[in-house]
Amino acid sequence: MTLRKSINGPTNNYVCKIKNPNLGRFIHASTNWTAGSTFPLNNSDSERDVVFVIEKNENGTYKIKSGDTGMYIKEADPYTSTASKEDATNFVIYGSQECNNKVVIGTGDNFSSSKWFHANGANLFVWEAEAPNSYWELTQLDDAAVNALADARELEISALLIPGVKEALAISDTYTNTILCKTAESWETYKTAVLAKLPEVFANKYYRINNARPDVNLLASDGGNKPKMYKEADGKKLVSSLWKITLSDNKLKLSNVNNPGKYIATLTNAGDKTGDTANDFTDEANAVQFTISRQGTDWFTLRDQNNNIFNGENERVNHPVNYWNDGLGTVGAKWQITEVTSLDVDLHTAADNKSYASVYLPFSVSSVTGAKAYVAKNPETTTVTFSETEEGVNAQNGFLLISETGEATATLNIGESNITSAM
């Protein structure tokens, strides 16, 4: 038979699955690999350990490594093919017109004097003669498939799917620069570093949480001790629409900024109408533990520790939150988590055509736009003196907003401040 080097061979960092069409089996990797491990073959192609990255050398040869573990395929003695972290074999990839343009992968120019990938049923090994099990099919993965595989890995750290978290971590690692080409060792190193830094990342961040409903879609508290859904236009200015995220056993817990130390409690079934009153908040020890998975590009599914899908109601009494497992893609069960860096406050116009508001917040404000901020000095016998601050106000310190031009709203920018007030 005639073999020819593939004219349209794989490009550099070609991400694909490698299948033996004669047996219908794929080359697999394993996260438990060590150098010298063999490459198993089986029928499953839905796992990330069937993904390989083909690296093209300048001379036209190729290195082949597991996208999930980073281990390369290394030529070994006949009947074996082993994994190696660094000592990769440079293979040639030839196409065969006589075999429906399948490829052979090996180390030479013909079957009689070279070693070729061969499937013996259970494992990949090298073989020095032509056989049907020596032909392979490369199926390139598109970006969506690669992203799905990366998401599967990232589910080990749910918080990585929250927008802005990766950037805030700023951890230098191979994983942060490539979506799939990483080693199990580097992943574990990265994971340890991420988990150590996440509390620091979330300590100074505030979030709004919306579901995909077009109307009542903003998660907030009722001003008391229960979570509920609001119309975004009505609830966006509420402090109770802001949430903090903490982690426990690598799961996310949600606490309301307006209810310090209180977390979303165990969810009730959406089919239980008594859940219309919604569960009270609870302490951190008894809080719902959420994991996150992607639903399309911009939306997420949140599941509790019992794998129930977090859901927000828009028509039921009091618009409660609960769980609903009868439709993964339903709008009430698709969520966005957005970092909040400012809060708008309504100002009230007085007879002098100026507008005013008094403010007391559980977080610090670094600056104000749309009005001037005034803090109070310690009161004297009959008077209290206010002075303007351009450096914000510390948390849990009341202050006064005044717009000389009668603005309807002011924007409070969340950030650090050491300014106190006796108001």
C-alpha cells in the first residue's frame, strides 16, 4: 500500500479526539497517570481524558499529549506505548488514500521498518506491521467543545465561572494562559493556590444576582429576614439586592449585605405552595451550598448540596425562591452573577430646590458622584456640625448627601475609606 505524509496535516496545538475506526475505540488518558503509564482504549468519548493536543514541530513531525494531564505519548518497546511528562516521541502522521483518508501515526516511512500506533483492544501500543487496527481517525474539537471540557475541570472550583474572579486571582500558571493544555500536576498546584486566594478575592466584592425572567428577576431580601424576587427597576437601588459570596468545602454560600451574617437557607420544592412564604435566612453553618455550571454563554445554573436547581418565582405570592427540577433551561432557573461596584441612591427635592438623602451602609464608600457627601462631627450641646468629605465614608457611619442642583439620584462608589461620622 502507498502512504503519503498528510498535506493538510494537523496545525500546531490541534485539539482532537483520536479514534480507531476498526474497533470504534478512543485513546484515553487518566488523571492518575505517572510516567510510564499505558494509554487505555475504550468506547467512551464524552470525557475530557479523550482529548489530545497535537503539537507540530518545525520539521513537520508531531508530539501528541493528553490535553487533560499534559502527559505525552512516548514510543516504547513493541506492544507498549507509555506516558511521559517531558520525553516525548516525535511522530510522523501519514494519510492513506486506500483507507478513506484515515491516518497512520508512527516513527518512519513504511510499515516494514517502522513502529506504528496500533489498537490491541484494551490498550494503545506500537506495532511493526500493517494491520487494520493501525489506522486512526482524528476529530478536531471546536471552541465550544473545548470550553465544555474546560468547564468540567473548572467545576472543581465553581467560583472560577463567576465573571471577574479569574482576573482578580492573577495567579501565573500554565492553566491561566491556555484553556486545555495543562498537566494534572499544574492543575493541582493551581487549584491549591486558587482556593487559598478566593477568600481574599470575595472579601471586598459585592454582587447582584438575576434570573432570566423579563420582569421579576432580581434576587434580594424582603427588608426583613427572607429572600425574594423583585422587579429589577424597583429593587436595583436596594442595599438588600447586594450579596456576598463565601466558600465552604469549595461550595458557594450567599449572604445578604443588608442582613449581616445571614445566608440563604435550605430550599423548598417549587411544588410545595407553603413555600410561597420562603425560608428564613439562617446562619452560615446551615446555609445552602451552591455549585455553578454554565447555561450557554451568559447564564448559570445554581444547584444546592442536594443537586436541586435554584429557582426564582415571578407570579407566586411574595415572589419566593425555591428549587425546580423539571426544566434545566427554564428562565427562573437561569442566573447571572454580576459584580457591583456602585449603588444609586434616590435624592429628595426640598423647598430650596436642593435635593437630599441620608445614608447608612454596611460597606464603605470611596467617593460620591451626583451630590456632595457630608459627615457629622461629635455633637455639641445644641448643634451638630457637618463637613464635606471627598474621600468617602467608612462602613456603618451615617452621612448626608446634598445636591446643590437638585439631582434626582447620586451614585455611591463602593471602596475603601477611613472617614468616620457621628451621624
